[in-house]
Amino acid sequence: MKAEPELRIVKGKDVKFSIDDLYAMKDSTSPWDGVRNFEARNIMRNLMKVGDKVLFYHSNCKTPGVAGTAIVVREGYPDYTAFDTKHPYYDAKSTDPNSPKWFMVDVKFESKFDHVLSLTRMKDMDQLKDMTLINRGRLSVQP
């Protein structure tokens, strides 16, 4: 799961979200909304199951890397933010709630690492050389 822990403005609203923000949510649970990539959508809609572990990855920051872990607590369902014209993740091409284009899952905080496991360090670890994150870092949802 990729999230951006530092200020990022989309359509006039700050969409930053960190491992600390997840922890602070009611029941330390949040929808993982706003994913607008078809491959990532398919993984969320078809493959992610309740109980799946999630690496919580901070991106677009000084030290990108894994900040902690979460767990899937609700399987894929329509991402309602795509239909909300006031929401930063609104998608004007996604017009029919009965035939949703985008999906999300709910995740629950599990742990925060003492130190972020940086992408640079992960790239140096032989045991992670085949990890999707290392080879396809732009994909926000990875098996």
C-alpha cells in the first residue's frame, strides 16, 4: 500500500496520509481509496482478501520506504470517491454507481516500524530482488 506522508494537494485538498494517520483513524481502519490504475484496481477488486497482510509504504517523500504494516479487513468494493464531485479523487468518466470503474479495500493498522525500511536499502537486499516494489515501484498496489 502506497501512501504519501507529506503535503500533496489534489484539486485544492491535501491528500497526505501516513502510517500515523491510519493509526489515528477510528478503529485504526481506513478505506484505501483513490487508486486510479487499472492493474492496481484489479488486484484490489479480485485478489485482496480479508486477512491479507499489507506493507504500508511511504512514497513521494524524502526517504521512501516501508513504514509499517496493515491488514485487509474488508474486501474490494466500489470506490465511492470516484462519484463525489467535491472529492479530490473524483473521476468524471466514472459516472454509473451501478457499474463502478474503481474499487477499494479497507485496511487496519497493524504495526509501525521504529525506522522506515528505505527503498534504497530494500534494493540492496538479495532476498527482495524479485519483489514487485523493487521492479515496478510506480504501481501502488502489488501482489
